[in-house]
Amino acid sequence: MTEREPIGVVGAGWVGLVTATCFAELGHRVVVREILPEKVQSLRRGELPIHEPGLPELIERNGERLTFTTEMVELLDGPRLLFICVQTPPTYSGDADLSAVQRAVEEIGEPNGKALVMKSTVPVGTGRTIMRDAPGLAYVSCPEFLREGTAVRDFLEPDRVVVGSQPEHGWAADAVEAVYEPLGAPIVRTDVSSAEMIKLASNAYLATKISFINEIANVCDEVGADVTEVARGMGLDPRIGSRFLNAGLGFGGSCFPKDTQALKILAGNSGYHFQLLSAVIEVNELQKRRVMAKLRKHLDSLVGKRVALLGLAFKPDTDDMREASSLVLAARLEGEGASVVAFDPIAEARARELLPSVEMAPSALEATDGADAVILVTEWPQFVELDWAEVARRMNTPLLVDGRNFLDPEAVRSAGITYEAIGRPSLGDPGSRVAPGDARARDSATREMKEEAER
Ligand code: UGA
């Protein structure tokens, strides 16, 4: 193998670790600078601070090409390309907090012949500001499009790689392009601001798709159609596409909620009211609450009731609890007087800190013990395999709300459990079935749901 460009990565968070490890897999020597000494020590021992399928194996295989350090100087002595992979969490106002980016830029300074490659998601204009303040540094915007849980595959088999630069930093953009070239993906060469906008617009569009299908699901609840059938029929049109059309409790995680807010604020600050995106965010917030009305349809009051949450993480294959629907649901249930018990295969440790009053069960089955309702919050594949007859025996009231339209309704119902889903009214318990187009069937529960969502 020909000698490949050495690379520096700033930040050993989720993006930084996946990026650094995948570059090592492509044959690069990678130095990762992480500010937290304890993190560096555990990484040197081979312990990973995050759960990401496939990553431990890849780190082990490429260990000799990966170096972890707390010292920025080790990066500055070596590679030309410094990939910035630090967090840009939302501030209270919803703007992106760029303090970690600013600190990294200050620490790097303006050493000769180096390029700063921005992987972190930043507001449009950030690159322009950095280029103005550090004119001695070349700058490239190369946003990441990784999904938690499938990040390694997303990195090694990308749909596209976006490389944004100004003409005077063309050498740096060429070098970044050469790094990604073996992956064989289309490379989008563009200017810095457009590259920054591609990232924000992509996340905002995907979030819009989710809120759109959730609104369709809510209408399906009213008119007796099945949103999963609707999505199947829509998705076969290649102009629409079937991905990101799963209705449910809405989007969470560290990216969509943050990036939709950030884009809305960015537009607002520049004098444009991004009406559509405001609605996307609002629909997402209300969506989590619709479950409450579905519960009330069957349980007169939640006071003193025991409700089990299956899954806590914002999605499967991660232990990430940021903006997880479970947080909103648990607070809402407890606020209405219910006690909450939960099970998640891997997010329990992180969840404990955020949900101190929620009882953590050792297994999904045990979570259902004595429960008056079960809500499926995260679509962990193992939940499909649950013994529903056993669940029914253990529950106090056999009621299940499938917040992700994930389970086989027949399997659940044949065990004698009342099954409720999102936008699939005809699959409800026989007593609450809604005939398609039957106006009389839009029962009080639907009205109640609307009231709940508006509350
Ligand atoms: C998202 C994007 O998909 C990545 O391309 C992007 O790189 C990343 O944000 C980021 O900006 O770093 P991620 O947040 O890991 O990735 O997770 P997704 O798989 O996109 O799911 C986000 C949320 O949407 C989850 O809560 C998921 O349950 C929900 N979702 C997703 C739905 O409710 N319905 C769907 O059809 C798809």
C-alpha cells in the first residue's frame, strides 16, 4: 500500500472516534487529540466510551495506526490535515454552542501549511468567520453524515462526500478529496457556506419527512387508514423514497432536534422566518404526547397506574439518551400520577442519571410485571421476540402502545393484549376498531388525542 496522508483529529467523541478509526482502516496514521485525560487513558487501554456496532473490532484491527493524546502539539508537529470533530451542542436559545470549535481553532493557531477540516455541524458562516480570524490557516468544510448505530458503514460506504473550500485553499480540498477517494462515493466540491448549508438542509429535510409522515399518521388515526400501508405505497415512488417514512414518537437524538432549531434560528437571524421548519419542530414535540391520549382511551386515569417503557435510547443500537422520547414520556406519565418502570438493553446506565425516579427493570419481561400499560419507545429488535402470552400474564391490564409501529399486531393481540399503534386505528382492539371512512367511528378518543396534543 502506498504511504497515505497522516491525519490529525481533534475530539474523541462519537464523530471523532468513528472518523479517526475509519481513516486508520483506510491506511492512514491518525493522531487523535482529546482534551479529557481520563478518556485518553481509557482509549489507550482499548476501552470505548461509546456504543457503536463494529467500532471496537475496527479499533482493534487498526490499533497500531491510531494514537491518542491530550497534547495539541503532537498534532501540530505532524499531519497537514486537522479534522475538527468537537461537539456543537445547542445553547438555551437554540443556537449552536461553538465554544469547543473556537477553543480548538485558538489552540491550533496558524501554523504554516496546515488545513483545518470542519466535520462538526456548524451554522452557515462559521467557516467564513474562522477564515477571517485565522487567515494563515487553510479551511475546508467536510460535514459528516453518520448515523449513530450504523456510523461505521455510513463512513465506509457514503452516499456522497461534501468538500467545501474557497479557491485559495484548493490544495487542502484536493488533499481531503484524495483521502476519501478510495471510498468511491460522489464528491461534491463546492464553496464553504454551501457545504455548511448542505449539512443543515439535509438534516432538516429528513426531519421534515418524519414530521410529515407523523402528521399523515395522525390523520390516519382520524380517518381509519393505516400509515404503514400509506408509507409503503408512497415510498415506492422514487421521487419520494421509502426511507425515513416510519411514523412514531418523532425524532430525537443529538442531531435532528439541534440542527432543525439551529437552521430555524440561523434563518431568523438573517431576517427570514422559516415557517415550514417551525411546523416540523412543533409537530415533533406534540407527537410524543399523543401516546398519553392513547393510554387514557383505555385507562380512566393514570393516577397510581404502573406504566412500563420498553426502550429508553433515542433509537436502537445506541445508548445515547439525548432528546430521547422516553425522557418526555416518563416526565409526562409521572406528572399525571403514574409510576414508571423501564428496560433498555444498553442505555440503562446513561438513563439512570436522567431518570432518577424511574425504576429500571433487569429485563423486558420483568418490566411488564404488574404494569397497567406498556409503551414501546425504542424499536430494539429483541422486543419482537417477546413472549406476549407471558407478558399478558404478568401485566395488570394488558394494554400496549407501540410507539414505533414495530411489533406484529397480530402476535400481540392474539395473546389477549390490547394493541394501539401510531396511525393504524384499524389494528386497535376490536372494541376500538375504526372502519375506513366511517365518520361515526371518529370517537371521543380521537378528540381527546387532539386535546392532549394541543395541551
Ligand atoms: C442523523 C442523520 O440521519 C445523519 O445523516 C447525520 O449525520 C446525523 O443525524 C448527524 O447530524 O450527526 P442520527 O441522529 O444518528 O443521524 O439518527 P437517525 O437514524 O437519523 O434518526 C434520528 C431520529 O429520527 C431517531 O429518533 C429516529 O427514531 C427518528 N426516525 C428516523 C423516525 O422517527 N422515523 C424515521 O423514519 C427515521
